[in-house]
Amino acid sequence: MADFVQKTVNKSAVRDLSVPIADVTSFNNLIQMVIDDNSFGCVAYTDNDGVEIPAVLRNREHYTLMSELRRRCREAGRDRLAPVPHDRRVRGERR
């Protein structure tokens, strides 16, 4: 299993991929493979109404992407970022 780094006390973790996922289709294929193969060894169960719940299924999906550019800017530090012009609308000033 991959190594994940816990970020907060919430159920959240981050993993840096050694090889980026090429596109959405590749990502969906990866998810479908996990569902089909049950590679984590999950166990199906029956709920209170007698309905069998599969071992692995799509329930809720939430994915966050951190772009390479954003990561590089963070690593470069504040002094290396391009200056942002002071806009009156951003500061909330009236003309």
C-alpha cells in the first residue's frame, strides 16, 4: 500500500504520485479497476433492510488537484513570485 502523509486530525491524507495520472479516462479506469478487483480486500455486508452492499462501490467522489505550477510557486518562496498589482476593487476602495 502507498504511503500517505496525514495533513490534519480529520480523515484526510496526501500522497505525491511518482508518475502523474495522464488524464480523466486513466483515472476512471484506475478507480474501476479497484472496484472490480477489490484490491483492498473489502468485505460486502447486508444492511438493516436486507439489501446487500457490495464490498467496493462508488459512493461520494471528491478529488483535489494541486497543479505543478502551484507547487513550484510554493517551493520557490514568496520573494520569487511575480508581484500582484494593487487593484482598488480588490482592496474594497471606491473610486
